[in-house]
Amino acid sequence: MNDLTAAVTERLAHVYDPELGVSVVELGMVREVATDGQGVVVTVALTTSGCPLRTQIERDIREAVASLDGVGSVRLAFAVMSGDEKRAAMSVARSAAQRRAPATTLGASTPVLAIASGKGGVGKSSVTANLATGLARSGLAVGVLDADVLGFSLARLLGVDGEVQARQGKMQPLVQRVGDGEIRLLSMGLLADEDQALLWRGLIAQKAVAQFIEDADWSGVDYLLIDTPPGTGDIAMTLARLLPAMGQLLVTTPNRAAQRVAARAADFARKSNIRVLGVIENMSAFTCGCGERHAIFGEGGGGELATQLGVPLLASIPLHGAVAHGGDAGRPLAASEADDGLFAALAARIRNDVAPPAGAIGCSARLLDAIERAVGHA
């Protein structure tokens, strides 16, 4: 690379894709910068040959390069990105969007866990309600955001009722004591009639979720659990942009069809730079009163999915009538002694292994504590 082509490349690093807001160089759109007897030739790779922003990109590049000393003329050649180039460019764009994520009231090290699924009907909301309850029973303050704004259910599942208030310009989640801890909930179920259909397009639903994050007071929570709508649509992308440190807990049922759909949700997470922390298999085998075990929805899907993704299988929650009864009554199974360790064990694993709460003693602190104890006994 001669001095002129180096100067052109440096100048192009300040030309931004008008839609993504990222440098065309960083996106890999500048395939080649060359000089010939007539001036500079820039080869630009577009995501599609019919890119509607081609004219604006061409104009911006011409203006940036033409203003350099020693450039007589500027010619552009256009190409189309390969599949791998497009995926790399979108990964860069997502990372840049996450770096620009707006400030929230969450603590910098507060674990944010998205409870996700590839499809509806796998019991994701009931898992969210019971996991939140299990964590709260251990003395933690657990924020719960019902991001399924068109299919909200957590207010009923958790038995939370009341009117959301604002203080100092921030929505205040409704608080419910659970054992030694508490749950702080925001849900459309607290703002709209439970039987009322919300006729919202995707953009409005996205804005509602953004408000629940940006315009709400989540300060002081030890965890934020997010019940996400099924699939990989607009709201999932909004959450990935606003909460770049978020991790994902993937809920599936044991059957292979649900497992394969759930794998798509994991693929979305990883392409969005979201960590997949583990798999929760829900509605696994049912054990009747006689002690006989029935795999009604098949078996093995959760374990196979965890192996496929290289993450732990965090729990296999059996099909249990008390889960449904607890949800209908607004008293999750995890709040009662009848839990029999099901959700308590999952909560303990999250708390002690997968995502310890902010302020938990880390490896260095444990080592220092051990040294101090040894010195004290010496």
C-alpha cells in the first residue's frame, strides 16, 4: 500500500453507512483501494446489487476521497458481498449498536437473563415466574420484565396487581415480598386490561419494551429476568441492542421439534453477541401417583440441545399439575414447600454457578479470604 492508498483508506474510515451508522471500512465494504494513471479507484462491496442507498454511499465516498491532496479523480467499482461477508458485516453492525446502548438504572454488574424460546407453548413464562420466585426466596431483589408485551401473563402468574407509578420521571416496578426477598415487576398486564387485545405493530411494541428498560427504575435489583416473546423477531433484537451484557436461558420441551426450533433462538443469540448460558427442559416426564413414569412429550430433547450448543442442561422440570395450579392462583409453585426442590435447585444453580449476583465473592476474593484465614491460623 503506497502513501496515497493508505491516506484514502484512512479517510474512508470516516465514511459511515447511512443505515447502520458504522464505517464502511469497519463493515468490510471497501474491498480494494487502488491508483492508476487517472486517479483513485475504490471497489465497494454492497450487501445487495439493488441497494437503495447506493447513490448516497457513492456520493459520500467521492466527496471524502476527492478532498485529499494528490487525488486527481475518483472512480468507484461496485461488487456484491458474499454470504460470509454479509454475516461478518452484520456482526460488526450489531456489536457497534450494542456499544452505543443507552444508559439504564441497572447496576453495571447486575446479571440480566433473558428467558427465551424458539416457539410458544413451552412454558417459558411459568419458568420465568418460578425462577424469579426461587431467587427471591433466597433473599434477593429480582426484577422481572414481561417483554412479551402483546402476550403478557406474568402479572397473573406472579399474583401482582396494582397501578404503576412514576417517580422522578421513572416508572416504578410493582414490588411483592417473597420470603426474605422481593420481586419487582413491570408488565403490560399492569397497564392494560387482561382481556384487551393490543393492536400494535412491531415498532410500537419495540418502543414499549424500550420504555420498560430506559424509563424504569431498576436500581437495586440483584437480577433482571426478562420473559421474552417466542422467536427471533423485533423485540428480541431490541433487547439485544439495549442490554448488550444480557445472557440467555433457553427453554425447550423434550420433543425433537421443539429442540430444533429452540436451536434457532440460540443461533440468533450468538449472532447478536448474546451469551447462551444454558438450557432448561420443561414438561419432561410425568410421574403418576402409582410411581409410573410417562414421557408424554418425548424425552432427551433438552439434553441433546445442550450438547449441541455446548452449554449445560440446567434443569429438567417434570410435567407437574401444581405448576399450572400455582400460575392460575397467582402463587408460583416455587413459593411453596410443594416445590420439592424443583425450582429451588434451578435458582441455586443460577445463583451459585451460572450467573452469580453482583457483589458475589469471585475467584480472587475467595483466594484472598483463604490466605487470610491461613495466616490467621498460623
